[in-house]
Amino acid sequence: MPIMPDSWIASMAKEKAMITPFVDSQTKEDLKKKGVISYGLSSYGYDARVSDEFKIFTNIDSATVDPKAFAASGFVDRKTEICTIPPNSFVLARTVEYFKIPRDVLVICVGKSTYARCGIIVNVTPLEPEWEGHVTLEFSNTTPLPARLYANEGACQFLFLKGESVCDVSYADRAGKYMRQNGVTLPKV
């Protein structure tokens, strides 16, 4: 299962709308001058941006996090350019980019070193063949201090793995429950 290079990612983004909007290069020097965390096409991946929509977990109402009965009282919604994650807490967000994954590709997500070095961990389950939507991102602040996320800047990197053959059953074939999600999507059973 080879990892796909920048030329393939760019071609698929432009010809098949695999990533929309698509930034075809990382001009790190320009971004560094502006104080922006890098995003866009890299050698073997795509650095996606986090949007300005956040769901910040709170224990103000003593809610229990239950994936089978998710209570809205367990978080607060914020639309902001800078999201502060409380110490030892968790935030849901989404990518700016909308993804359409080809049938013969599986996508995995890894964190960016800028955030990882600050104790901020990103978790995303694999993007399965023929899944599409905005990716819901999970950020954990592992530190005892408040931590910041910056909207519309790089947050994580997606790596595209091409299968040796096309899968028999894709996410679309199964009518997966997170298909074509828009916005920050909460757990579904």
C-alpha cells in the first residue's frame, strides 16, 4: 500500500475535487513572516486547516460523555479565530477543507509538530474509501495549562495510502453514518 506523492495529491484535488479548497503549495517563508502555522500540499501529504467552529468540552453541568447518548450540555459552541482549550481538556473542530476520498484510497491523519510540541494532540479516525465531508478533528490539551488553536491555519496532516486493488465494499456502499458531514459532527450510533 504505497503512500501517494504531492503530484498525485495535486492531480486528484484538481481533477476529482478530492480536496476543496485546495492549496497547492506550502510557502513556509511567507507564512512564517505572517506568523501562520503552515498548511497546504507537502511532499507526501496535505496539511489541512482547522475552521473557526469549535465545541469545547466543559463540566459545568456535570454531564457524562456517552457515545450512545451524547449530551449537548457537555460542551459549549464557539465561533472564533483563537480557541483556548482548558487544561487537560478536549475540543472538537472541523477542517476548512472538504474531502472526497477515492475508492482505492485510505487516508490517515497525523498531528503537526508545532502543536505536538505544545502538548496538543489531534486524533482522527481513518478516512475510508469513498467517504466525503468535512473532517471532524479531535484536539486534546494534555498540559496543565490553557492551550490555543488558531483557526484557518494548519492543524494536521493527511496521508493518502493507495490500495493494491479496489475494495469490495466502500464507505459509500455501506451508507456510513458520517457520510457528507458538514460542520463539527457529534457521535452517532
